[in-house]
Amino acid sequence: MFRTLKQEQGNAHEVHCSRERSRAAWKIIEKYLMPFVEKEKYQISISCRLHPENDLYRDQEQHKLHEDINEWRCGYCKKTFYDEKYLDKHFDNRHYHLLNVSQGRCLADVCGALHCDQVMDSATRKTKCNPAAAAKNKHLCESLAQSCFPVNEGPSAHHLNEFFLRQFCDAHTCTGRQKPFSKGGKGNKKGHPRSEAHIKK
């Protein structure tokens, strides 16, 4: 078993994309963005980096079956594991060929813009705020807002562009005054972007 893993790891699976950070980014998109996009009945273009097709690991993640507290099953070959991290390793070693690496799309690359560290058990949350990094993440965040929700594409896109800036981009500052996800998300009471002006904290 270990020999097989080592041999397979030696097969130059050159994917420089963090599965963990990609997963964190997708969870944020799913919870803090998509409910608002769906309410606007807006279709995100595939050219938007947040589109599900641009997540290298999306298909594999959808083939994870969490059957019990300590039971994870591979949806491709039905093999079971007692921890998600072992299923991740199994995907890397046994089902690597199913990754669409040709697109070169890595959702982890937008983690800075989406505040992934807020939802991960990450030491970086405790480090001192770096103004240069905050400015870089804000720039990336604003470019995502424009590419995913171009303001000239009608009222819904314009509204979602504004929403995205408030929800994700405003918090890229070292003042600490703005918190990410200020407009709420799935399961929160702050849920409707159109009524956000009427919602009191």
C-alpha cells in the first residue's frame, strides 16, 4: 500500500493548486455569494473565475459521499475512508486523471480576495495585517467583481457588482472596521441583497 502510494506520488502529478484552499473558496462562494446570485436569477459567465467549471477539483468534490461521521466514500470506485483527508489523497493518487488540468483553473488563487483564512483554521488570521497584501487582495477582489458582474450588463449585474464589493472587497483594509461577509449568507437572516438597506444589525 505505502509502496504504491509512493510510486504514484513519484509519477509527477504536477498540480500546483491547494485542494484545501480551493475547497474553502468554494464554501465561501456557496454560502456568501450564490444565494444572492440565485435570488437575482443571474447566470455567472464561464469567463468568471468563480464559475464552478473553473474549479479544478469541483468534479472530485461532488464525488465525495459523507455517509457517516467517520465514513467517507469515493463516488468513482466506492472505496471507503474514515477521514476526508485520506479520501483527498486517494483522489490525488487514484483519480488524478479525472482532473481537468488543461484549463489551469485554480480556485485557491482567488482565496485572498474571498477571505479564505476566515473559514479555515489558519494561523494567518492572527498575524499582523499587511497593508500591501490587503491592497493586492482588494485589487483582485475588485477585478473579480467587474469580470463576474459587469456593471454594463443590466440591473442584476450592476446590483451584484455593488453587492460583491460590499460583501468581499470593502474588508480588505488594515483598519479592522469592515468585516467580510457583512451582508450575511445562506442560513443567515440577512439574506436578501435587495433588502439589505432595510436590515439592521
